Amino acid sequence: MSQGPIPPSLILSPSKDESEKRTSWNSCFDGLRMRNVELALFATAFVALAAVPANACTCRDRTAAEIVAGADVAIVGTVTEVRRTAPGPDATVIATVSVSRIIKGRIHRQIQLRTRGNSAACGVEFTEGMVVRIAAEKLSDGLNTNQCMILRGPIPAD
């Protein structure tokens, strides 16, 4: 029993109102899908940026004379020993320095300079035999220094 083609008057098609509802419903889902894609991209970027190690040490551009003026001590010397107070990047590094020239301050000819053990936290990467031109602050735990206190360029005369 073949019925033949269905006359157009019998085909059920959505009313104009139903068609508009379906279109707005689909566009709502399209907007949500787009929002989810945007959130996923944002989360991916955030995680990627959070995984990059922070380089937090930023020094103002100052001359050696300006650094010396703001410091308690300034010297030229040779590092004779470097030790860490503990393992890991958060340790304190203590460098023993044989002083060849005192630029500022009253100190012995051999001093110990303390710095953070992490260059991202402005710690100075001391090595034995290294000649340093550096300033320091006198604090309760000794002479403390950092990357921002390294003397570059001409240093003040005695």
C-alpha cells in the first residue's frame, strides 16, 4: 500500500513562535558554548603563566654613588668562602669576603655578607675567587646585601 507523496498541507512544521523559540534557545546554547571555550582558554593561559618562575628582583637604576650614599658599608674585595644556611632556594647565603678597599663604613678586613639564596629574590650569586664591588646594610643579623647593591660603573673616591 503505497500512499504516494504527502501533501504539503499535512506536513507539520513549527509555528513561527516555535521557530523563534528554537532559534533563541540554540543561540543561548551557542553563547554558553562560547563562554565555556573562553573560560577554558583563560584557565589554560592562567595555569601556563603560573608555571613560569617569577623573576621578582627589580632594581631601580641608580649610580654607584647613589647606592653608596644609601648604604652603611661599601667595599671592594674577594670572596674567599660561600656557604648556605640550609638546602634549597630559600636559604641564606653567607659569603666571606677579604676586603681590599673600604669605600664606606668602619669594618674589618674580612667580613661576612648575607644574601638570599635565590637570585629571583635579589640574592647575589657569590662564587669563591669572585671580586665584588658591593654595598651592604648593617642589620641585627650582620651585613646584608642584594643584587641592587652591586656597584657598577665608577665608584666614589675615598
